[in-house]
Amino acid sequence: MVLIHSPAYVVGAHQNCWKCGSENEVVTVACTAIGVDGEAIESAEPGEAFLLSYITEMPAHLFHFVSGFAPNYRKLYSRTADEEYYANVCNCGANFGDFYLFSEPEGAWFPKDDSGVVTTRVLPVPMVDPFEVECDFGTHKIAGLEGAPFSGPVNVRESPIGQKDEEPTA
Ligand SMILES: [Zn+2]
């Protein structure tokens, strides 16, 4: 169980469906301060954030907030992980496993170049107290997070949905 401290965000990213090929926006939860098993709070470096993966438990208010932006986000059984966790699902019914999204080069949360993860949006989660989530997490560089105001939606992606990504210039 990890303790998510404010500020926390719902982040979105583009992901084409591996099955039907349609354009999707996948979401997950990000934060910059996290506590594990009562140990000292870990803080992310500037421009970086902790992205939560394999979320098996989250508070109802958080799920309500996330699913408000991603109606297909829901808890599903994963054969790969052999447990139920919150996953993004395409309109065709195919789901995006967190292994695919985080660990495969074509996955939305896999850094594309030096600028890190490309987000479609960064939305602050309304919260007063820290909340507990059962999940894994990792440090990710998030494009557009550094210097971005955390007071509202931030759109750091300029190209229209569906346009092919440009090759990294670095
Ligand atoms: Zn699909």
C-alpha cells in the first residue's frame, strides 16, 4: 500500500488499440510525493513524476474522478499479472495491459525520447488528505510537467490526435 500525497494528477496519453487500431487516450494516476509502508516520503525530481501501475485498490472518490475522464477505465482480471487491476479498455473491448503500456516501446507510458512521456493532459486530482492506493509505481520524466501550472488541464501535445509521431531529433 502506498500513500499518495498532494499534488496528484490524472494523466492521459495517446495509445492506438493493438487490436482494432483505433485511437485511444489511456489514463493513469501520477504524483510527485509518495510514501511506502510508513517510510519517509519520496519526492520526484523536477519534471518527473511517479506513475502508478497495476493499481489493484484505490479510493472510490479517485476512481470516480478518473472514470469521469476515461469511462472505459475499469478493474479487470489480467492473466499476465494473475490479478485484477484497473485497466484502460478500448471501445472494441480490447484492454491495454500495464505491461504493454509501461514496458513495451510502443506503450503510452514508455518514454519516446529525452523529453519523456508525452501526455495529452494533466489534471489535478481534488484532494485534501493523502490517500492509499495498492499499486506499483515508477519514476517517469513527463513532458510538459516541468513548469506547468498544476491548477488546471494542461495540453502539451500540439499535433492532432492520430497524426504520426515525428522522429526524435535528439
Ligand atoms: Zn480497439
